[in-house]
Amino acid sequence: MIAIVGLLGLTLGGSAALFVTSQSMDRIAADRQQQQVEKTLASLLANAARQAAATSARLEPARKIAAQGPDEAAAWLDTELGRPTVAAEATKAVAIVTPSGAIYGYTRGQRAEADELEDIRSAADDLVGSLSAAGTTKSRTAAKPAQHAKAELASIRGVPVVVAASRIPAAGEPLSLVTLTYLDDVMLNRWGSTLMLDGFTFLSARDAAASGRRGVALSAADGTPLGRLAWHPAKPGEAVREYVIPATLAIGAAVLCLFLMLAYRASNLEDEAKSNSRRARYLELFDPTTELVNRATFIKQLEQIAGSQPCQLILLDVDEFSAINEELGHRAADDVIRQFGKQLLQEFPSPHCLVSRLDGDEFAVLTVGNSDVFTLGPRATNIAVSRQTREGIMVSVTISAGIAAAPEHGHTASELMRHADIALGAAKASGPQRHVVYDPALGEAFKSRKGLEARMKQAIEDEGFELFYQPIISLRTMKPAGVEALLRLKQGAKDTPAVFVPVIEKLGLMPQLGAWIIQQAFRDSRRWPELRTSINLSPLQLENPALLDQIDFHRARFDVAPKSIGFEITEGVLLNKSATVHDNLQGLRDRGYVLALDDFGTGYSSLSYLSEFEIHRLKLDQSFVRGGRLIETRSATLIQGVIDICHKLNIDVVAEGIEEMEEAATLRQWGCDFAQGYQFGRPAPARTAAQNLVTLQNNAAAIVDYRTGEPVLGAV
């Protein structure tokens, strides 16, 4: 504020100083012009007297008049005096005057008339009289009479004139030379132009008093006012007042406005900084979406309470939140999170409970006191949020919980968090909307799972996997029609695919491992070029936009025909409506690869897939075959129905899990196209699998029914 007042004072003070300076400039300029006019007027009077004296000194009019008579003398005066003198600059009239009157005059280019002579005499009467009085005195230093010349201001018919008179040397009656310079408009315009005076003119005494204009007063010799030479005084300060001061004020105002804007901006920045500081302090403690305390605040409270008094920790996680996020959109998903936060606060109110959003879809609840941990889980998991999908379908979003208590399950915040997280993992593994209370056995399972995850990561880095191949037999010819590539850990590892494949998928490493499987399967397929090699594709691989590029690269690298490669997918892939999955499946079909739907009979097993998606093969899950299912009427009817439907849709059927030849014979009778199982060979490494295929081929070719040419099934 002080700076603003100072700037305002400086601007106004500077403008006032400029205004005073401009007025001073006007006064100085006006005084200078007046001095110039006065000086010019004085110079005009002096010059008129000198010129009159110089002219009178060379004339002898008296002698001419006495010798030639008045008329002839007048003609001579016209030539010698009138024309040359009047033609001189600024001189308008000349006359010779005696004490009794004017005897000669010349004005305006001709000899003066009687009335003009009277005007001249009247104007010069006093001046000539003063010369006559002075002429009675003789010069003490010369034989000639003394020469006198004077000039003064007079008025003829209201026009100011400069009258100059000089004694003409002559014997007898005194003669005086009189010259008149009229200060008329022509003379004043010339004078004003020379002195650069605006509106330079003569004002009568009455007009001068009324106008109030600045000027130089003109007076006759006796002091009678004649009028005034007036002009518009120069005002150099007017430019300062008209331009400089407004510009100064404008600049000052602009600077002041700029300063005010900067001050306002600085104030806003300061307010914004304070607001940001408050916001930062708020974010240090709370989650902005739910307004619950954040992880850091919650952990700090948990650390203070865990070691000092009984408490229970509940970790919660929204079920299938990634799918919800994709289906509902981020904004709606955030609203789901907010609704869960509000309901948790209602279910677990303060001051004995603390609810926190840890991260993403993870929540935590801390209860203080001796609460029954087995009642906390249902209280938490009974919370659900209903939302409407983009298609208008109402879905219920649930939550799972893991619970740990102090001091039973730990004495520190880190122990309770770790054990509650283990319990939460067990709850989510058992299905949605479940709750699990920590048990030491869960800890051992957790350690085992973490150990398996570590081994899987290391195996992928070290290429610790290999592919085994199991034959697929044509039930029509009983000859090998292809093989399925199956993933195995290298020798010495005890983990089976059913155990480690879900772990790899959970770790998000399946695309990396899947790329290696494709490469290895393409390479090994060259061992049996006439057979089709089936490769399993995981849902994560099909969501990879680079999948087709990988396949194209290895096909060209190993020079493998697309017809010798098939890809097996599961029902879960067909549930994925993403454009990437659709484009990858369509790209595989367009390239000539065979697509097979694997594990049909598990999951939803919807026959609608067969009409909605263009597949080439359907693989019946082994659950249809094992345990004597083939002889059960309901199972047999179902299998035959699936086979008939597939054939009408030009889809081949492969039966998995065939362990007895009778099963193969039955399926062959029902029209099943292919079979796979231990009856025809166990999965084996590529070298061994190639040898087994040769053996199967030879056995099938050697044993046939001589009557029909068909293979004898019991001999295989």
C-alpha cells in the first residue's frame, strides 16, 4: 500500500511540477516576445531618425525653390526626394515643412494633396516645433548650423505612424524634412512574420482595453495613448500541458495499474500458495477422493495403538475392481470407491474406529478394544454398492476382507499389515465377498506362494521352461493328426502347470512367457511338418496388440505354413469384448491358422459361442470322458448332441483325457473326429515326441481290418 501511495504521489507531483514549469515557459516566452517587439519598435524609431537626417543633409530645397520657383522645385523634389524616399522600405510618405505649414509632400506614389499635407503637418507639428526650437542654437564647433533629427509615434486617421523629422540646412525660413512610416496591416504582417508573432496587429486604445491581449502600448510624444501592438503570445508550455502532462499521467496510470495488477497477482499467488500449502497439508493426512485418512496417517495411528492396546485390523479390497473400472469408466469407479468409504464410515464410526483408503480399491479399518474378530468380517463384507452399467444393467459391487488382531497376530503395525494382507489374499482366492481371519497356516501358504512366484520369475529370466508335446490322434485313421504343446518346468522342478501357470498370469508375465512358447513351438513344429502343432494362447496374450507381429515373425523365421499351426483359446477369451482381442482372433483366421475352443464343458460352456465365433475345432474337456461318463445316458446324449451340432457347423471335435481304447471306440462310433490322452501317449520333450509319433504312425499303418481297410482299434 505504501508503494502504491508513493507511486501515485510521484505521478501527481511530477504532473504538477510539469504544469508549473509549462506556465513558467509561457511567461518567459511572452516576455521575450515583448522585448523583441519593444526592441524592434525602438530600432524603427532610431532608423527613421537617422534616415531622415541623412536625407536632409544632401538636399538644398531652399536654393532650388528660390532659384526655380515652387512649381519647378516641386518637380525636382519628386525626382530627388519623393520617389526615392517613398520607394524605400517601410516609408510611406515624405514632406518638407516650414513653421507655417507643409510646402511639399509625396505619398502613395504621387504628390500629396492639400488634405494629405494637412495630415502630415498635423502629425509632425509638435516634432517640427521641437526641431525649430533646437535650431536657434548655433554650433560652437562649426560654422554650419547644428543638424537635428527626431522620431516619435503619432496617429493619422487612427493609423499609427512613425514620424521622423530632420532640419534641412538653409538660409532664411527654417525647413524640415518629415518622413512617415505607416504601421498598417501590410507593415505589421511583415513585422509579425519576421518576429514569428501570431496574430500581430494594432488595437486602438479602446479595443486594447477590451481585449485584454498582451502587447506593447503605443503613446504619442505628449503621452497620449495611441493604442497597442498586440499578438497571441507563444505558449510553449501548452504542448507540455496538452501532451506531456497527459502522457505522464497516462504512463503513471498505466504503471500504477500494472503495479496494482502485479500487487493483485502477488496477493493471489500468496493466497494460492497458502491454499496449496493447506491443500498439501490436507493431502499429507487425507485421501482427496473419499476424504478418509490416507495410508501414511493410518499407519502412524496403527503404530501408536498396536503395541499398547488390543486392536483389530481389517484390510478390504473391492472385488474385480479392474473389470468394474473398465466397464463403468473411471468416474463411475471413483464414485463406487466413495460409496464404499461412506458405508465403511457408517459401519465403523469413530471414535473407536478409524477408516482409511490405502490405495486404489484398498481400504483399511482399525478398531480399538476387545472385539470379536469373527464378527468384523461379515460386517465389512455385507457392504455392497449397486451401479448401473453402460448397457443399463444393475450390478452389485462387493468387497473382500482379511483380518488380523493384536496382540494375537502381531504386536507391530508391519506385522498386522502383513498378516491381514495374507488373510485378504486368501479371502480373494476363495471367491468374491469373502472374509478370512489370519491363521499361522495362512502364513505358511503365503510363504509358499511367494516362493513359487520367485521361482517363476527366475525361471522366465533363465529360460527354465521347456515344451512337451502330446499326440492328437485321428479317430478315423488312428494315425497321428497333430500334437499339443504343453508347458513344463525343466527337470528337477516339482511344480505342475496347474500350480504355476495361474501364478505366472497373476504376476503379469504370461505375455513374455507366451512369446517364448510361440517361438519354441514354431521351431519344434519342423520335426513333424505334416502334422498340426496346437499352441495355447492365454487371455493376456490375446490382449497384446503385438501378438500378430510376433507370430508373423516366427512363421517367416522358421518357414512354417499356417495350416500346420493351430491356436487353442478358452471360453474366457470369448467373453472379452475388447477390440484388440477381436482383431487378433480375426487376424489369426485371416492368416489361415486353425482356432480351437479348449476345455469345453467347464465354465459356462455356452453353445452360443459356436454361432457367435468362427472356430475350427472344439475340444471336449476330459471331465466328459473320465469316470465312466461315456456309459451314462445323460452324458452320452450330451456328448453326441455336441458332436452333431459341431459337425453341422463344420467344426471338428477333439475328445481329451482318453485313457482306454474302449473310450476311443465309443467316441469314434459317435462321429468324434480326434482324441487325445494317455492311451495314445503322454506329453514328452520334442525329440521323444517325434519318435513316439513315428511309432504311432507305424502301428496304425500295420494293423488294419483286411475286409474294410479300417484300423483295428484294439491293436493300437
